[in-house]
Amino acid sequence: MTAEGTRGLFITFEGGDGAGKTTQAALLEKWLTDAGRRVVRTREPGGTEVGTLVRDIVLHHRGEVAPRAEALLYAADRAHHVETVVRPALDRGEVVIQDRYLDSSVAYQGAGRVLGTDEVRQLSLWATEGLLPDVTVLLDLDPSVARGRLDADDKPFDRLEAERESFHVRVREEFLALAAAEPERFLVLDATLPPARLAAAVQERVAPLVR
Ligand code: TYD
């Protein structure tokens, strides 16, 4: 089940770290609010108070977190976020713009941690009672280019960012495979394009859905 059937619209941004998701989510929010739409902009992990606590564990815990525990923590964050933030907004007829959703779990935990993409997807579908986005924008970026952007940022790496290049290559390949499997949901964009061109492509995809 997608957000169809409710009156709202559920749009997610996906991609590797450093791909520019946050910038594009902000630009889309501005475009839609300028057009008079009510928008809820949120993210995973960490879109709720409970989620902020989960985010702290998965991104900043200094010791080991077992891969299955990590997958369950992201799923727990998602279950709470969907029930308390996303579905209520969709039920009110609003547009939800979200930085990362279940495709991130499939790519990072399923492919990156090699837990199995089908099982991780099923876990998220159980957590969310089957909620899928109407549109998912994948900002595709070569992990070595992404690494350069993150280095330039000068922020310490979190647990996932600190993973090896081979991990991030698996994540990217899985995102592309997910997009190929569901072309009607995904819009794949080359994240090296200038932000204004990316924003225009996103607007073109979303425009018919918000008329
Ligand atoms: P993000 O909030 O995009 O990081 P930042 O704010 O530092 O740009 O995502 C945090 C990290 O969590 C990112 O490396 C991807 C990872 N992640 C997963 O591994 N699985 C998931 O299900 C989600 C939502 C994120």
C-alpha cells in the first residue's frame, strides 16, 4: 500500500552520505509551501523524540552494535515515526518530505551489512504496516566523490560514514537495483549536477501530483 488512498503525498529522498539529500528536501519544501501546500519535513533516523534516542545509538555509539540489532533499531525508529508523524500528516492531506526511509535500510543493512535485502525490506514493511512512498528521489553519487564531499565538511564521521569503501559501493549498487525494480516510484538523478538543476527535475516529477 502506498500513501494513495489517503489524501496526502509521501516523498522520500535517498542516496549515499554526502549526496545532497538535505539540500534538495529543503528546496522542495520551499517550492511546495510557496505554492500553498502544507508540508511536513522530517527524517529517519531521528524524526521523533524516541527517534532521536535511537539515532544517538545507531550513529554515535562507540562500541559494536550487532548488525541485526542495528537493523531492528532503524526499524523501531521507523515504526514509531510512521505511526506518530507520517501517517497523521498524510491523513490530514499534507505533503510529507522525508530524508531517508525504508530503502536506506534495504541498502545499508540489507546490502551493506549483508543481512539480506528481502528480509530487511519485510522488517520495515511490518514496522510501517506496509507504507511505501509515492515518489522516491534517489540522488546517485559515486562513493569516492561522496567521501571527498564529507572530508571537505570537516565533521567527524558517524558509524555508518566511517565504513569502508566496499560497504558504500554495495549500498550504492543496491539503491540503483531498488530504483530499477520500481521505476514508477523512483526518480534517479545524478547528484553531481548543480543543485538548481536537480531541484527542477524533482519539481517536474512532483508537479502533476500536487495539482
Ligand atoms: P543521515 O541522517 O542522512 O546522516 P547525516 O545527518 O549525517 O547526513 O543518515 C544517518 C545514517 O544512517 C546514514 O549513514 C545512513 C544510515 N541509515 C541506515 O543505515 N539505515 C537506515 O534505515 C537509515 C534511515 C539510515
